[in-house]
Amino acid sequence: MKLMVTGGAGFIGSNFVRYVLDTHTDVHVVNFDALTYAGNLENLAGLEEDSRYAFVRGDISNPDDVQAVFAQYGFDAVLNFAAESHVDRSLHFGAQAFIQTNVLGTQLLLDAARKHDVPRFVQISTDEVYGSLGDDGRFSEATPMGPNNPYSATKAGADFLVRAAEHSHGLDAVITRCSNNYGPYQFPEKLIPLMIANALEGKPLPVYGDGMHVRDWIFVLDHCEAIDTVLRKGVKGEVYNIGSMYDVPNIEIVKLILKHLDKPESLITYVKDRPGHDRRYAMDNTKIRTELGWEPKYTFEQGLKTTIDWYLANGPWLEHVRSGRYLQYYEKLYGDR
Ligand SMILES: NC(=O)c1ccc[n+]([C@@H]2O[C@H](COP(=O)([O-])OP(=O)(O)OC[C@H]3O[C@@H](n4cnc5c(N)ncnc54)[C@H](O)[C@@H]3O)[C@@H](O)[C@H]2O)c1
């Protein structure tokens, strides 16, 4: 089975590449990634010599790049992880890059998958497309889309394009919508690695607003296993929500991290809230559990401990990301090829 994984140098994509190669001996992966600031080939260190793995630097929103990779490889499935993924960037730097990659890039992949008769297309989407919840209730696959920030608006746009390609052109496409991920290799602009990294350096831990924004946290390897399950067993045209159904306010996570690292709560610094900050997300994962038989394996305590231990054991990775040195890794590895 030859898989095209877009965005495979990012946080979830790189965990997925490792997971799928470890789990299935008959799988080959082509990692197609533009290496934006979020793409880090150090996440895949050690795989370069694996004959089942290939890296192609390319942009999903560039028709020539997309055409070339589809012409070179006959894919059995495309898994589209590539995205501009950080809400704060979509608010501070504008939506253009998000529209370019998340909307236009997804459409180019859909067109190429149709043209080359790729038997399966998996779109990696997010719970954020549903908008915000009140104090109770959970998002189901039937919840209407209601994105509230430019990032989630472009992810919702991509979902509609995937739906249209399936409905109008018969492409075998499925969509996964997952809740907040955490785990190894996450770029330290996101909540959990940012708090771990700052706590390790004894720096203030910035918490938005009152810290009571609730998210449904899932360990990244549970997400990877769910995607692999949908790839193999998902029904054409269906959407699958993924989450661990473990909802917790941000401030509690920050306090847990400080406790694990034996650092004082006085490091917590409340900062002005993000504009339009969604109050609560929570996923109903009944469909994927009952129809496809997937279950999350990690409790939050296990996942958080594994994550903190990983950051403690991988100081150089964190240092390279924070100093920008990871950007040189591509040149070192592929510069003369
Ligand atoms: N992180 C989460 O909690 C979460 C939750 C649910 C869904 N998702 C979705 O999962 C996917 C992966 O998220 P992540 O957190 O790993 O993101 P990330 O920002 O860590 O990685 C994104 C990757 O995509 C690559 N990329 C960006 N633009 C590209 C382009 N035009 N062409 C090719 N490659 C490009 C980057 O170089 C990077 O390697 C995204 O689609 C995101 O919307 C993330």
C-alpha cells in the first residue's frame, strides 16, 4: 500500500508516518511537505534510510509540484495533513496563507486524486469547524458547521470541497475531525509544549483570559490509530469525529504540567484573551467507536506523562526548534541531492 502523506514533517503527520511504518510492514509512505516554519525533518530523523519511506519537498497549493508527485508515484491513498494550523497566526498575520494551503491546496489534491484514480482520500480535519459549545453537549457528525476564526473557516471550506468531490465526482473520500492533540514533536507554539518549554526554562506561562477554555484532549498516537482505522475501514463519503471525551480547562492542564515538573504555580501569567476565543469544544466519538471499533488507549495522565518525559529526554530537539536551527536540517540532509 503506497500512501501519500501531506504535511508529514509536522506534528501529527510525522507521528502518523512513524506509527504507520511501525504498525504495517506492507506500507510505503511518500511524505510530501513544503517545510514551512511548522515542518521539521528532525521529527523523522532515522527514517531517511528506510526503503519504505521517501520525502518530497513540495507545496500542495502549487499545481506543478502536485502534478509531479502524482505522476511519479501511483498512490493507493492520499492523507491530507498539510495545513496552516495555528489559530493565533490566522488572527495576527491574516487568512491568506490559510486560504492558499487549506482551501486551494486541498482542491488541487482532490483534482489530482481524481485524475490519477486514487482509490481513497482522507481529509484530516478538526473539531474547530463546528464552532463553540455551551456548558454541556458534544459535537456529533451531524452538528452544523459554525467556524469562528480564519483557521477553522478555511478547514471548514476544505471539508466542503472534499464533500463536493465525493458527491459530484464520486471520489472515494472520507473526513476525520479530531479534537486537540498533544504529544511528542509538537511545535512549542501550541499550549502543552509551550507550557512545558517555558516551565523548564523558568519563564512565565501565558494563559489566555481566565484559563477556563475547555478542550477535549487526545494523545497524538490515539489520533494516528484512529486515522489508520478510517483509512482502512471508513465508509466512502462519511465523516468521523475523533476525541478521547476527556474535557478539561486549560488552566488545569497548566497546573498539572507544573506539578509534574515540580515548578511553582507563580509562573502562571494571565494574558489578554484571544479575540473570539471559542469557550468549549467536546467531541462525541460514538460513531467511530461503534461503527469502526476504534477506542482511545491513553488516559490523559498517561499521555501527559509520556509527553513531558519525551520533552525532557529530547532537549536538543526543543532547543533546535526554539533557536530555529531545525530549519538547517533539510540542507544538511537533502541539500546535495
Ligand atoms: N494539532 C491539533 O491539535 C489538530 C487537531 C485536529 C486536527 N488537526 C489537523 O491535523 C493536521 C496536522 O496538524 P498539525 O498540528 O500536525 O500541524 P503542523 O502545523 O504541525 O504541521 C503542518 C505541516 O504541513 C506542512 N505544510 C503547510 N503548508 C503546506 C503546503 N502548502 N504544502 C505542503 N505542506 C505544507 C508544514 O510544513 C507542516 O509540516 C492539520 O490539517 C490540522 O488542521 C490538528
